[in-house]
Amino acid sequence: MSLLPSYPPDQGLRLTHEHANLPDVPEMTHPLLSHVMERNIRTITRLRLRAAHERTVQERLADAITSFSGSMIFVYLPILWFGAWLLVSTGRVGLPPFDPFPYGLLTLMVSLEAIILSTFVLISQNRFSDEADRRAELDVHIGLLAEHELTRVLQMLDAIQGKLGIEHDADSE
């Protein structure tokens, strides 16, 4: 017996971003549970938005540069720039060469670009790491609360078991 719900084969899967891979079958929800889940989702969203708004100008700049440097356009732009640099520096376009082989100025600029870019990436990664640490701490708190609630449930079950006169199994602890 599977714990996963089974759906008729003719039910398609939704591919929208908000319902990705969810079957077109109405979800069975408990009104109180759905209210709690909605409240928790709103709280998480509010906390994420607040954290995004509390970023400093430097953090926003670092995130923007990191985001741009992680895109394909960032791959294409340096290829075009360096290709143009090499064409001009070899004198093939009719302009006098300004950075002859072995292209020392180009090497210097590429090195500086790498240093600056890696610094921005590290700044963003440090911020993401701090956020991940906060999430992990929250996960620990949630785990401890869940453990406490489970202990209370087991104590209640023991009490019910005792009131009903059911013997305790020695291996249960």
C-alpha cells in the first residue's frame, strides 16, 4: 500500500510555475491546517522580503554584479571585447596597434577583472552563507519543538494505554 496519492492516468500535470507538476485533482485540505500553512507561508515570504529590503547598497550592488556575471550575456560580452581588442592590437582593422603581442595590457585588464569579480562573488556568497546559517538555526528550533511535541504525544499515548489497561511493551522505549 502506497502512502502517495494515486491519480487517474488521464489527469494532466500543470506546468505553471506556481503549480509545477501538480495533478489537476482538487487537493483535500483541512481548513485549520490550511490556515496555519497559509499563515506560515506568508510569514516566510514577509521575512524574506524584509531581509531583501534590509540589504545595504553595497550588498545590492554585489548581488547585481554577481547575478550579471553569472549570465550568458557576461560570457558573450568579454568574448566580443577581447576579440575586438586582439583585432585592433594586431593592426588588422587599420588602426595602429596599441598593445602588441604578448598583450600585456590585456592580461592586466583580465587579471583585474577576475580579482574584482571574485571579490563581488565572495561578498554575495558570504551573505548567502549568513542566510543559510539563520535558516539552519531555525531548522534546529523547529526540530526541537517537533521533538518536544512528539514527546508530549507519546506521553499522552502512554497515559491512554495505562487507562485502557494495555500492557507496555518492554521494547517500546
